[in-house]
Amino acid sequence: MTHYDVVINGGGMAGAMLALGLSQLSQADGSALRIALIEKSLPEQNLHPGFDARSIALASHSQDLLQQLGLWPLLRELATPITAIQVSDQGHIGQVNLQAQDYSVPALGYVVELNPVGQLLYQQLQQHPAIDLLCPAQIQAWQQAPDKVTVTLDGDDQLSDRQFTTSLLVAADGNHSQIGRQLNLPRRQFDYQQSAIIANVQTAMPHQNRAFERFTPEGPIALLPMSGGRCSLVWCVSNGRANQLMDLDETAFLCELQQAFGYRLGRITRTGTRHCYPLVLDEVTRPWHHRVVLVGNAAHLLHPIAGQGFNLGLRDVAALVEQVRQVLSSVGASSENPTNLATPISVANHDDIGGYQMLSRYWQSRQADQAELVGMTSALALLFSNDHPVLAAGRNLGLMTMAACSSLKHMLAWQAMGKR
């Protein structure tokens, strides 16, 4: 039976980047890790939910992580830099303006479109000799054992009923993760009673690489700079309001958007296809169990108010790659030192890929970051998505204070860049 060092279920951004990041690691004998990536559909079929019409914001720190993973050179040409951010509150004068030049960085972040990124990543996955891309396929069954996980596939004639083992099974299959649900791990869930309308829009004035986040009584509106002079719209509103907006024709929708966003970029002239997504918090409070770990949206689905959802998932990916690298380094050091041969790194002491010690270290490195970001986004979503006069006055005062106090403003900037 074929054995893989790591099997990744789900080939969205997190899963694809994890596979490519792990593929750069070598074992003690110099051989590459054996990696399998299981995915239902290819992005060029326009069916993959992880590579649809949406765009995502990459924090500046995420660009550093992508550089470490060897992926930034692939994505650089597809990334639109954010050189300025304006945060404002509808109906109030308080606002904060952040400039990349004030922090000696080329950009506060970047915007990438998921569909072209997905096609580029899959080209790399298909060409890499250490990665078996099993697609179209999905897991039919899986079973944990002390030293391995056995996986059975359900796919086309070639892949159907194929069975193999792995040292580590990674669930990167989104917030409806099949593996996560079957493990029945403890969760913390909250329905914000909101939906996000996603679309690409054209404005009369050029965006000049500026990003805007505007808080309204119904929820935040974000416009992020894209290639071709377009902007990526994320408009969070109540579920009922979202249904109304989705039913409008283009002219009426643009009129409503203009009224909510204002004229910072002049008239909003066009919109592409609109998509609507319900907004919930869905956090697995301990996202690992014997030789199985959840990453990305499978581990934590956040409100988009701070634009940090994918950035948190990317930090999961980088941390997991680092833990695998440490295990491989320990194995290499043990094999090179004869005095250590009596107690080699093995399943017996659980310090192997997917073993208890490795996954425990991984979670120790991620727990505080996940808890902090989940808490921050939840608090912001509740604070900035209502019209209570006391809270509205408080957040306006907060924005005015932040604009006037350089230390508070710097804290916001570093948070936006994902740097602490």
C-alpha cells in the first residue's frame, strides 16, 4: 500500500500552498517528502469554491510568509499593492488614514484574485514530482491508527476505492470540513445575522492603490484596489437587506452602494456578478486529533471586517511547514550522531511527522494567535455593525482619537500589516 508523509484534503488556497510549501522540505537522506493533495474539482472548470470570483487581502506579513514558503515569486505579478488605507464611519467626521510610506514599507498589503491564483497554483501542483494531485476525488473513508491514517478515495474509475496510508492527514477542506465534522471536535459558533455581498466594481476616479473601509449602521463596506482600475467590493449587511440588494438590477444596486459608500472614488459606474455569503463565526477550539490537523477555514471561519481570514490561515500553513521541518531536522541530526542511534526519532516517542509532540507544538504556536484574532474580529463586527447612538458616538470618538494619536495609529497600521 502506498504511504505518504502528508495527505492534504482540500486544494483551495490553504491546501495548495501547504502542499507546495512542504514540497521544498527534504528528509534526512535527501529525498523529498511524499505528498498527496485530494481535491474534488480543478479551478479551470470554474467549479472550485475556493477559487471563485472573490479577491482576498494579503497583509504585508503574509507576503513575508509567502516569500519564506517560496511562493511569492509566483504570485507577485498577480498582486495589486495597497499603499494607503482610509477607515471612516458613515455620518461622522472621524476617520483614520494610513500610508505605507509612513512605515517604510512598499505596501501595507496586497490584493489577489482567487481564480487566476488558483490556476497558477494548480499548474505548479501538477508539475511537482513530490506531489500527487488526486483530482477529481474525495475521501470515502479514513481510519486512525497509532502510526498512520488509512485513507480510501471515492473518485473517477482510476481513483475510486484507491487506498493508501499517511503519517499526517490535513483537513484544508473549508468551513464545512468533512474531516472536522467527523472528528466532532469542540466548536465555538456565532451567527452574525449578516451576509457579505461580493463583487468587482468600476469607479470614475482611479483608486491609486488605496483601500477603503467604511463602517455603516448595517455593517462595514470595504473597497480594495485591483488590477485594471477595478475595486473588489465586500459589503456586509443584514440578511434581509442582502436579499433586497441581490434582487436589484445593476442601476439600482449601484445607487444604493453609492449612497452607503459616498464619493471618495467618484461615481461607481459598473459592477460585475454579485455573490452573497452568510457571515458566521465557526471556530474549532482545538483543531487537531491523533495524526489529523485542521487548517485555514476548516479550523476558523471569521467575519471579514478586518480582512484577516486568509492571513490567519496562511499563518497556520507556515507554522505547520515549520513543525514538519523541525521533525525532519531532528531525524537528520539523530541519524548523523551515532550516540543517538539507540533512541532514534520514531513513533515510539511520538516525535515524527503527525505525532503527538509535533501536533502539540504546532497548536502551542497557533493557539494565542487564533484566539486573539477571533476575539478582535468578533468585537469589531458587533461594535461597528449597529446604529446604537452610544456605540456610534464611541466608535467615532475612537477613530478621531486614533487619528490624532500617532501611537494608536501605528498600532492599527501594524495590525493591518499582520505584524506585531
